[in-house]
Amino acid sequence: MPEPAPGTIRQAVAALLNRWASRLHATPADLRISEAELRSLIAVNTGTGHVREVMVPRTEVVFLDAQLTVAEAIVLVRRARHSRFPVIDGDQDDVLGFVHVRDLTLPPSVDPGLTLRHLTREVHRLPASKRVLEALSEMRRSGHHLAVVVDEYGGTAGIVTLEDLIEELVGEIHDEYDAPPSPATKRPGIDEVDGRLNLADLAERTGLTLPAGPYETVAGFLMARLGKVPKAGDSVRHNGWHLHVSTVEGRRVARVSIARPAPPPRSPS
């Protein structure tokens, strides 16, 4: 019996993951993906990126100190658009676990003077070098929705969620904590990309190949070329291409607009 074409397999796998992604915010019992389904993903070589490419970097993570009271923590979490928060023991490299916003706000019997140390749940840990698909399989087996990403020195590089891993495979997922997407303005010859886009994906998406260096993302290239933390409005030119920092969130380059080189003038006939 002939094997199905790779494109057909990829479409089937994409449909499978989309169905699973649609259940992401359902009950834990619904969040099941079988080993056979994961083997199908591996067979078509989907999700070969690394966890460090999809994680939320530590500079953008809302950490809660274990000494905070429930009342103090509620004030902080209400300002953030997240549902899970790592709990630290005074230092971001010393993550004790995490708390869910429901732990703080739903149970009516929780003492507002209780410290987070008494509410902290176990947190999973993943090396930054682990591949996305392997991380997804590992978190699926352990039943965790959040993991702390650990760098090669044992420090906290950031955090990653099941949603982050699934989005890497099937595209962006919106939930009740996401701001409504703003309408994109498409201009001829200009692409807008996320600053965290890796260089290989940038080349595939836009045709722009950036030189290798001590960076892996568009934002890293801009920082290396500018010699500073980029701010909105900063620009870099490379081989006729124009990279413009459109949006900065905190210290992170969020969006970059990329203008293609102008076509050469036509020679007179």
C-alpha cells in the first residue's frame, strides 16, 4: 500500500494539533495527546526548534516572592495578563514553584495574610536546549502546564507554557487573557515580524538573510548592530534592506518592520 504524500501527512498533523489546541483551556482530562500522535509529529519532523526560541525571557516574566502575602500578590497579579506566576525565594534563579491566579482569588477560605510559600505548587524544569516537540511530550507526560527554562549555568532563562509550545507548532492561540489583535496595516514591500523571530524563519518568510553572530533572533541582530538595547524608532540597514524597530515592550523588541530593497531602475529601451 503506498505511503501518503508528506504534504498530506503534514496537513493531517496540523489538523490534529489544531484540535488539541482548541482544548487547551479545557479541563486537564481533555488535554490528552497520545504517544502515537506525538510519533506522527516526529515522523514529519515538526517542532525542531528549541525551547529557548519560544520561551518568555526572564526580563518579561512576573515573578512573585514567596514572602508576599496573598493580599499583596493579588494586587500584583491583577496588573498582569497571565494565569500562572513563578514563585521565587528572593532571587529569580531560585524558583520554588508557581501559583495559579485561582489559588489566590477563588477559594474563599484563603487567609489574605498567608504567604505564597504555603500555596506554591511544584513547577517543571526544562533545559533551554531541549527541542520543542520533546518538551511538549515531556510536559504532556508529567501533566504540567508551565515550566521554568534553565540555562547552561543553572540559572533561570525564562518560562514556557504548553500554549507557547503548541503555538510554535500550529500558530498563535488567543485566550481570555490576550488583548484583542490590532488590525495589521500591510504596506507593499514591507513585512512586520516579531522581534523573537529566529534568523532561519526570517529568511524563509521575507527573503532577508542576516549574517551569523552571537544572536539567534531579529532583536539580537539589531542589538548587536546598534551596540545598545534598541528603542522604538531605531533603524538598521543591511544589504539594501531596512529594519525599523516598530514597537518595544519593556526592554524587548516586540515588532520590527522590514522594507525590501528598492528594485533597480529600468534601463531605457
